[in-house]
Amino acid sequence: MTIPARTDYDVVIVGGGVIGLFTAFHLSKQMDPRRILVLDRGFATGGASGRNGGGVRQQWETRATIRLARESVQIYRHFARDFGYNPWFRQGGYLFLAFSEGETRILHNMERGVQSEGLPIRYLRPDQIATVVPDLDSRSVVGATYLPTDGVILPFPVIWGLLNALRERGVEVAYRTSVDGILVNDGKVQGVVTGKGPVRAGRVVNAAGGWSREISAMAGLAPLTRPTLHEILATEPLTPFLDPMVVTLSRGTYFSQTMRGEVVGGLTMDHSASSRTGMYSSREFLVEMSREFCRLVPRLADVRILRSWSGFYDDSPDGLPILGEDPKLAGFFQANGFGGHGFMLAPSSTRQVARMVLGEKADIDPAMVSPSRFSGSSGNRSVEGLSLG
Ligand SMILES: Cc1cc2nc3c(=O)[nH]c(=O)nc-3n(C[C@H](O)[C@H](O)[C@H](O)COP(=O)(O)OP(=O)(O)OC[C@H]3O[C@@H](n4cnc5c(N)ncnc54)[C@H](O)[C@@H]3O)c2cc1C
């Protein structure tokens, strides 16, 4: 069968990463799956969904994000059973480190919010940290939070499981098919222009990750998000020594150990002054990350780095994702702005997107995530301060 098989659908989703595929999956449970088309100009896992660190955490500042993450953890816990692909979701926890009194206040504040949502988070004094990560040099650490039900997942089987489920249900997923334009008439979406011709649809979902601003621009909308390059690396495999994902508030450094023994991690670098474009890896990152490894876990000093790679975060202005119908264009739905956290928030936030696409009321406060929150003068908007790492 040629895909797309038809020239009209009810819903077209732009982007076949974890956000687009999970949105299609939730939709397919409530409408005719054959009326859904997912378009992607690349290949499965070519975007950030195949390039991330697989961290899944529920330690957040805003209630909305904690709830989305908590629901996602439940979905990932049962993913292998429900989708027939095992993403090796390992709940070894997340350890957030504070290096100053100011940072401990941030952690205490977050701890209260997370605890009030029923999650078993603990505050650790420096002398208690060794019980969680014995190899960590905690001499300059002032405090930490630890949530043992956070974890790490392998992204690829999630994408394969979703693709398999969608194909079994009859949803069309067309890779190597670009979206080059959005058809609009009288303030309403009419479909998309693809590299293979026009496709009509009354509802279009912008799930293009780091390229979502380009899709918004095609629809004549001012872009809300901004792509930022993020680098990551993996060491040679080591005997298991690290249970949780370790994160620092100051640098956004994060690292965990995979089931194969590699230590995988990254940190926040400012690439804005670089003349390089596209996805690249820099020597500066290798140096900075090596320094962080040596500072935090001295025994990593002699370990070899095997590979590094990069991808785009899709950053929103307030650290919260952008979900829902765009107020300026009927039928055009945003599902983007996930920054470095789209994989962990995908299962639950796309359930919200699917509800909105189907005209149902979302069960998340729309003021937190709606695209309309950036228009007008909503001076006391929430900001997710823990959108780091
Ligand atoms: C290095 C790195 C580490 C990360 N670590 C984590 C982590 O530990 N935990 C976590 O939760 N998240 C992490 N993230 C973020 C996470 O990977 C993303 O938020 C998530 O994968 C976004 O999924 P997506 O489907 O929106 O985007 P993508 O997976 O990027 O998919 C977007 C798709 O849109 C397609 N597209 C773009 N333009 C067009 C067009 N014109 N026509 C058709 N198709 C188009 C692209 O080909 C792409 O496949 C990390 C990201 C990076 C880069």
C-alpha cells in the first residue's frame, strides 16, 4: 500500500516522534484509526525521540507537571505488557543535588509539592547520600532529594512498540514525507501540503519537536518555541554501580547508568555564539562533561568516552509544554515545547492533546499548557523552574 493511501483524513499529525505517535495512539482508541495520518520527513527515531537520555522523573515544581509525569510513569511501567516491546523501564530513582543553601530551598519547595501528590520523595542530608550513590563525592553537596520511583527508559523500544500498535490498528504513518505547507482558509485549517501532494484534514497537530516553530510559521502563526542544541555522551560499559539518575541544579548536569553498563549524561551548554548549524558534537562539551564526571564521581576519571551525539530541545518560554488548539487558527493543535522532557511527559500529555483534538475537555488546567497563555497580559503565569537537565 502506498502511504498516504488517501488524500483526505480527519486528523493529520506532523511529526512521527514520541509525541506524534503517542497522540495518534490515544486518538486511535476513540476514532476510526484509518482517518488518522502521521507524517514525518525523516525516519523513526531520527528526531529527539531517538537521541535522548531516557530520563523519566516526577520531581517538578508545578502541580501540572508532577501529575503529567506521575501518569506517564504508570503508563511506562506497563508498556512492555501493553505494547509487546520491552523498553527496560528501570525505576532506580532520581537524585537531585544542591550545592548551596539557595538550591536546598528550591529542593525543599519541590519536595513539598511532590509529597502532596502522594509520591515517596525523601530529602537527604550529605551524609545520607552515600546510601543511594556510594561513589558520589558529596563533600560540597549541601542536600539532595531522592524519589525512588523515578527511572530511566530505553527510547527505541517505545517508538517501535508505538509504531507496531498503530500499524495493527490501521493508522497510517508515513516517514520520508515532508510537510511543506499548511492549508488555511477563513481562519480554519484545511489540511497540509506534503512532498507527495496535498492532504485534506480539518484538524492538524503540530508535533514537530525542534522544528515545531517552522510548522507554526507555515500556518501563519508567530512561533512560540525555540530549538536549542543539546549534547549527550556515553562511556564504555562499567560494572553496575549507579542506581539513580543524578542531576545537579546548578549546571543541569545529569547522568545515569544503562542496563548495558554505560554511563550516559549531558549538561546545559550555551551554543548561541557558535557558527555551526544543525546537529553537531563539540570538543567543549566533552571537556565540560569530563570535568563534571571527575568532580562528582572521581572514579570515572579513567573511564573512556565511547561516543557523543546531539539533538534539539524544543524550548517553550516558561518550561511547560504547549498543548491544545491555537487560539488564532481553528483546527490547528500544538503539541510541542517539551524542552528536554518530552519523552517522560509524552504518554500523559498526548492523552490530553487527543482529548482536545476530539473536542473533549482536558483534565489538566488549560491555563497551564494552552497556547493562548502567551497572548494577552497574564502577568501571574506559572513557570516550571525545574525544566533543566
Ligand atoms: C540530547 C537529548 C537528551 C534528552 N534527554 C531527555 C530525557 O532524559 N528525558 C526526556 O523526557 N526527554 C529528553 N529529551 C527530550 C526529548 O527527547 C524530546 O522532548 C522528545 O523526544 C520530543 O519528541 P517529539 O516527538 O516532539 O520530537 P522529535 O522526536 O524530534 O520528532 C519530531 C519529528 O518531526 C519531524 N519533522 C520536522 N519537520 C517536519 C516537516 N516539515 N515535515 C514532516 N516532519 C517533520 C522530524 O523529522 C522529527 O522526526 C532529550 C533530548 C535531547 C536532544
